[in-house]
Amino acid sequence: MALDLSKAQMRRGKLSESDRAFDYEFWRDQTLKMKMAAIWEMTVFHHRVNNRDPNELRLNRAVGGFRKEQR
């Protein structure tokens, strides 16, 4: 699944001087599925950049245990 970059634009200039309107328009046009895929891709990338194993991001289903509360 990839982002639809057919309408993507490239702008030059200082980020501090930009109103970022083109960013908001681009992301507004993406589906929720595409947005979630991009978020996950950035999460995995960040994990790898910090020399961590992306498998750590998997859901940990281990449960330590339950105890009945004594009254």
C-alpha cells in the first residue's frame, strides 16, 4: 500500500515561512487506510534509526497472571 503521490507538490523555502497549506491539503485527500499506513511506516523507520528491532513493536500478548482479590 503506497500513498497516492500523483498530486504531490514540491515547494522550496524556509519551513518557518510556510503556512503548510499544501501539506494539509495532501493529507486531507488521503484515505484513513493510507494515513495509518504512513504512520506505521514512520514508526518502523524511527525504530530502525534508533537501532532497535522493529519486531519489538509487535503486540505482546504475554500476561503475568491474575489474582482473585481477598476481602
